[in-house]
Amino acid sequence: MAEKQTLVHAYDENAIRSLDWREHIRLRPGMYIGKLGDGSSMDDGIYILLKEIIDNAVDEYLMGFGKRIEVKITDHAATVRDYGRGIPLGKLVDAVSKINTGAKYDNRVFQKTVGLNGIGTKAVNALSTRFHIKSFRDGQAAEAIFEKGVLVSHTPSMPTQEPNGTWVYFTPDPDIFRHFRFIPEFIETQIKNYCFLNAGLQIVLNGQIFTSKNGLLDLLEAKINEEEQRYPIIHIKKEDIEIAITHGNHYGEEYYSFVNGQYTTQGGTHLSAFREAFVKTIRDFYKKDYDAADIRASICAAISIRVQEPVFESQTKTKLGSTYLYEGGPTIKNFISEVLSQELDNYLHKNPATADALKKRIEQSERERKELSGIKKLANERAKKANLHNRKLRDCRIHLNDEDKNDPEFQAKKLETTLFITEGDSASGSITKSRNVETQAVFSLRGKPLNCYGLTKKIVYENEEFNLLQHALNIEEGLDGLRYHRVVIATDADVDGMHIRLLMLTFFLQFFPDLVRAGHLYILETPLFRVRNKQQTIYCYSEEEKRQAIQKLGGKPEITRFKGLGEISPEEFGYFIGENMRLQPVIIGKDTQIHKLLDYYMGKNTSARQDFIIENLRYEKDVVEEAISAEAVA
């Protein structure tokens, strides 16, 4: 009997491949910008690309050059103009196309800046179909144009009337960022954060001017309305640190943490130190051993620190790993603890009304926690038993809170983890069969969930469905243990589906608003129509797309109207939740007051809602006539 042959590739010099800088970035983009995405999430790659360019402009401002930055955004392109010193003309091409080339390795030039390793701009260059950069210095300019990182045009020097600074235009590569578009609300938040962290800096976004005089105080005022604040915002500002604190009436804890002007969405050593130091300072001030959860319940706080040569856990700089403020200096933990123990303690002594309001908020949280403790214990025991055979949850293998393996690809997969919340067995069945079992999970609702507006958090434990969902997400104690990066409401595009969507939005906004504020909640867009002939199939998400598809295919194509998710076969569904998935992020606007919003839509039958319905009521005759008119135009 012949021996089984095993194919073994030769491991010799020919097996070793060396990639140039652009090839490596394009082959492994996750190592440089985290997850790719389509722009529906605030930490998708296209926003990281924009951030890398703006970071350089902000670093110039921090060094004392250029107080104005101009940003222009379209759906698929971005332009950034700063008025700093400009990149040295002779090194313009090297600065944006050679790894480990830059000024930020020299602490004499850039100290405590955002950019560290000279990779950011190169990543933008390599991952853009077109990257166009100009530098202006003392009446001379240099210009370079790249396509996917390849230099196609270079003008080393020419006279100019432009003031000093740098101009960059780029278009992310659609082959890498599938179906992407820039969402203005995410960019506006990004721009505001830069201004809050750099008082006096002016950023112009598509003609709108943003600036801040009071730093993090302005940030908290923008995040939490004055009428919801339990006491005036406490604002502490010292060398290398700025802190703003207040408490509201919301559930959960809300934090905004920054290092060297970088928004660390995943926190890190500085945020952990702040949370711990805040509890200790409060206990010492009131001389009472309050539970940490009661002290931090409903807190809204922002902290910004400056660290020399900070260490982040990835190139995207979303989580700080540094232990020390600077080489040979204090630990970040001791530094923050000392600032709070002195400054916060002094503030509370000088402002007894604020101290009294804070104490009342803590003791209110304590009472609420004790009231919940009995039912919470029973509910958690039920949930543990249910989790062993939880028919509602079809889980995935990778989770957001999995222990980090120092592996950029694994970290990128964690950011793809998604929980689909579906209605009924038929819809959940289609998604379950077509999902990616590594990163996509499904939670099936029994039917229409309870309208929880105006109810206390006690209902989350009393209602089995809500309690199981809370445990599936692992958000009972806050977002630190969140198991999925994206929570997607996937309901039918009919009246019942829209109602279920509203009920689920009410649940999250009422009890877990921090999940929404952090950009984790989405609505799944699914096609309303399938238009096809023998050669081609087009899925349409609106009447307008349907008309365009009919016109494109010509003749009399077959048109199918999907009434519910259960009608879409698993084979088709895989197309809508894979690379081509369309997600609509749930965004809380700057002026949104959640209580008033929920009261209007989900409260008792208010006169304001009745008036709105009457004023906007459309008769079937009007709708039919509009449709006929539109078809005639098409």
C-alpha cells in the first residue's frame, strides 16, 4: 500500500517576501487604523484617516503655530488646511511616504503630541485612491500627488502667495472601505472634541466655526443639559491635567477621556485612575464608606491629561497603556489621585451647596440600589439558569470583552462583533443561518416588548426578556464588560416592525443611554424590493432605488416586495449582513433631551403628539396619486 503523500512547500529564500511600506499597509490595514467599516460607526477607519491628518494640524497649534484649521467634507472626500509651519519642502514626499520618517521622534520639536511614530499620514496615503498634499513655507510651495500610495506627480518648489501651512486632500479607497460615506454628526463631534481640548483653537468645518473658551467645562455643558445637572459642573485645571465633573438623573456612568488631545474611547490607565481616585476622595470628604457604584452612579465626567511619549494599545490610540506621566516622574495613578484629593476636596469645602447636592445624589443611588437588591438577586439567578439553555440567544465565538491577544487582526475582529435583535423566529432563523458565527450573534424577541418609558430600572429585572438581553450584552454594571461592539435592531419595515424598533430604542435610551452615546446602537436597513431579470438582481431600499433599478434593467423585470425579514432567504440575507450591510447609527443630537424625547413619542397620548399626527396625516388617495405621478416621471 502506497504511503500517503503530504504536500510540503519548500521553506527557503524564495519563501521569504519583503513588502514595501504601502503594500504592507494595504495588506494589513487593521494594524494601522483598526477596523475598516463603512462610516456608520464613529470609530470606523475613514474617521481614523481624517483624525490622523487633523492630529498633525493640532500638533502645530500646540507648538504655538497656527490657531485656525479648515476642514471640508463631502460624502467621499476630505480636505484639511492648517496654518502651521508647513512640512519642510525638501522632505514633503518622504514625510508622507516613508515609514519611520518624521519630526516627532525628536522631543525637542514635539513634546506631548498626539502623533508619535510617523505612521499616520502614510496610512492615509496608502489607503486613499487619491492623496494630494501641498506645503507652504515663506513664499515657496511644494506639491505631491499619490494614488494608493504611489507617487504620480511631484513639484519640489514653486512660488506662492499662500500663508505658511499644509493642505491635504484625500479620498478613501472604496476597494478597502466598502460602500463608505462620511457622517457629518460624527465628524462634528470629532471637531468639537479638538476644540474642547485646545481652548483658543478655531476649526472651521464646511463653513461652520467651532471654538471653545472653557475647555472640558464646555464639553460637559454640551453633553448634559443644565436642568438635568444635579449640581454645577466642577471644573479643575492644572498643568498636564483638566477634569470636569457633574451628576445627572440618567442611569449608568458617562465618561469622556483624552490623552494629548486624543479621544481614548476605550479609556485606559488614566480613566481607571480617575474612577478609583474619585471614589476615594468622596469617601474621605464625607467620612463615610459609600459603595463605589453609588458614588459613580449617574456621573458625567471628562478627563484630559498630557503624557510624554504615551504608550497606546494600538496605532488607533483608543486605549492608554502608559503607567508613568513622564520618564522618572509620578505614576499616572498617583498623579490623578493627588490632584483630586487636593482640588476636588478643596472645591467641596468651598462650595457646601454643591457638596450637599452631591451627597443627596449618592444617597438616592444607595436607596435605589437597596430597593433593587432583592429582585436583582432572583432575576440574576433566573438569568444564569436561562443562559445554560437560552433559546433567545445564538451567540458568536469572539466578543468585545475578550482578553486582548497582542494581535491587531484579533482586535479588529472584536470591533466587528455584532448582536442582532430580531422579532420572531422566522426572522431570527434567516439571520442565524446566514450570519458569521465568529463575530455575529442573534437575540430573538418573543413579540412586541414592553413600553418601559417612565418605569424604574426594577422592570429590567422583573421582565424576563429585558433581563436576558441585559445579561447577553453584559451591561448591568456599565459598558466595561460589553460583549458586542455593535447592537443592531433588526425589525421588519412595516408598522409592527417600526413599533418594535421604537420600543427597543425606548429601552436603551431609558436605562442604558451610555450605550447609545458611545455609538454602539444601530438600525439594520434591509431591502424593500428585489428587482431582477435573467441576467441581474438588484436589491432596493427605497421606491427611488426601485425606479432606478427598473429603468436600468429595462423591459419588464420581476419585482418582489419584501414584507418581512422572514421572507428573505438565508442565502440572500447573508448579502445584507456581510460586507454590504447597511447600518443606520442611532445618534443623540447635541440638543436632545432624552426625557422630553421619550415623553413625546412613548408617553401617554399627549396633545402635542395628537396635533402632529393630525397635521401630517396623509390619505390613501394622496399617496396613490403621488406614486402614479412618480411612475409617470420615471
